Amino acid sequence: MKNKRLFPLSVFAMLLSAGAANAQRGLPVKDVTKFVSVIKYAQVMDFKLEMVKLLKVPPGFEVSVAASGLGKPRMLYTSPEGNVYVTRRDGGDVLLLQDKDGDSKFENLVTVVANFKGVHGITMKDGWMYLCNSNEVRRYPVKPDGTLHTEAAELLIKDLPDGGQHPNRTMDFGPDGMLYISVGSLCNDCKESDKETAVMLQVDPKTWGRTVYASGLRNTIGFDWQPQTKEMWGIDNGGDTKGSEWPPEEVNHIIKGADYGFPYAYGKREIDKSREDPAGNSKEAVVKGTQPSVLELTAHMAPIAFTFFDGAANIPKDWSGDGLVAWHGSWNAEQPVGYKVQRIHFENGTAVKAEDFLTGFLQDEYRFGRPAGITITKNGTVYISDDAAGNIYAVKKKN
């Protein structure tokens, strides 16, 4: 008898829970929509040094392995002194890489931070290195030799939203001196309950207080400031499980106070018809007030890093206002896409097209690398991390 009583009570609780959830989410969708959820990973080829010959770069450039055996290197950063740093989220550490003879190969490797679980984002300002994981922002004084005073580390922020599906925080200081932190959505396409998710945060370094700078950004890991206009641009990851060709990856001009439509729309206000209406409103009405993307690119390529050339030497003149994006590669498209680095070309301060910069990691349906981080040195050497093969590649102009 006891079990018979418990069963209907549990069903009743489930019905109440479902009713509360529906009231919270809003009205169900009016139209019947159909998406085909594709799960298709590119087959993996183990990296061998001779595979570098498969990589393609623009005419007049060359590519080589600058470091190997690094596990899963992620975000890269070049200091004003020319030191290159890489975060390793899975290892919970940060490495200093030094090329002392200028041959674009790192001869010296030093662990400068250890035991920072999930460390991902990295930047520097005024003699400090700033690092973040999904919840915390810390900073460390930098020594003259490029290592850090880890004993003098300061915890600046400890309550960023939990990572969920998108825990890879990135950050950088803008031309206005403010610190900007990208916080992705907790899940694929749900309406977030925490107003600090699926946003770009602005942090005042005088008080370490923060505000939402822009919202409706599903997961903008890579962002930077266009050198001529000093305006923020970012590459946003479109949603999953909505077919092989939609929604697009977005190149966005990120404006203070703007809402970029997630989770109700992608691209140029293209409404996601599979979503329910918000409570007391409609998707169409909400989307009218959102900021459209500037440029839409192939779905599911999965952008990670994005950075502008910003005055680097030894690059073509018409690249001076352009940026590079690392496409980590698809897992849910009929044919694998991404697995490369592209140049986003800007004209009159706005993004107009994408062109291949480093390709060849994807061979038919097989891949041997996944680009993740990008940094560009003053002399125009582009370093690209590969968190699948454990390499850092150097792309530079031929002598």
C-alpha cells in the first residue's frame, strides 16, 4: 500500500513542476518546427611532424611548429616585452614560452602559474598578469624575466556565474581602461535565469564592480578592438541541434547596451521558431529591438580566439585593420567544417568577408588538429595553439 500511495504523489509533483516551468518559460510555440540533430565528429588522425606539410597559408607566408607536446594549450597572449604565454585549462596552469634566437621556435618553457583549476582567459596591464577561470579573476605581479610573483597573487572576483555548457571565460582591457569579460550561456538555447550569463561584462578596475555591457551573446569567446575605430568586435557561437546549416556563426559589432537576440534569434534577427514565446510577449516583438549581426559565417565551425593585427609589422598593408579567428571545428554538421584559421577582412571599420589563413587540419572527414588560441607579435609572427595535437604553430612571412 505504501508504494501505491507514493507513486501518484510523485506524478502529481511532476505535473506541478512542469506547470511551474511552463509558466516561467512562457507560451508554447505556435508553429510546428522540425530540426534534425546531427552528431558527427571528424575522425582523428594522430599528429606526426610531417603533417605540417599538409597545412596551407597565404602566398609569401610559411608555417612551422613552434612548440609541441603541450597537452591541450588554449589561449595565447604576447606581453609588451615579447614573451608568449599560454593557458592550459585542463592542466590548470600557465606556461611562459620564449624564443630567444628569433627563429619562431620556443627553446625555453617555464610554468609561471600552477594549480589554478580551469584557468582559461589571460591578459596583462601595467605590470600585472590577469587570469580567469569560470568563477574567478586573479592577478599576479610580473617579474622582469617574465615569470610571476605567485605569492603576491590577488583574488579580484570570485563570483562569476557557474560555467555550465560554456565555462571558457575570456577577458581583456579595452581602450577605455575597463576590463571586459565574456560569459557564455549555461546551456544550448535556454532563457537564462542569471542576467550575467550570455553577456559581455564590463568591470571597473578601480572598484572591481561590474555591469552588463551587452547581452544576448550565446558564447563570444573571441573579442577584440578594431585598431582604427577602437570599437569592440566579437565572434559568437551559434546554437546546436538545429540542423547542419543553421544558425550561423556571427561576427558582431559589440555595442554598449545592445541585445544580440539569444536565445530568440540569431544572425540578422532570424527568429528561432523552435523556442517558446517569452512570458507576456512574443519572440517577434522581442527580436525587433535586438542588434543584428554584421557578418554571418558557416554554422557550427565553433569560434574560439579572435584578435586583430593591430600594427603588426611584416603583413600586407590591406590587412592592418583585419582580424584572425580560430575555428575549433564542428561536431554536429553532416560534413565536418571549421578546423582552420580565417582572416576577417574589414573595410571602413566594418567586417565584410572571411578568407582562409591557415587550413589543412581537416582532410576529407579526418582531422589532426583543432585551432584554439591566437596571438600576433609586433614583428608579425602569428602563433596558433592546437588543443588536439598539443602544438603551437608559427605563421610568418618568408624571408
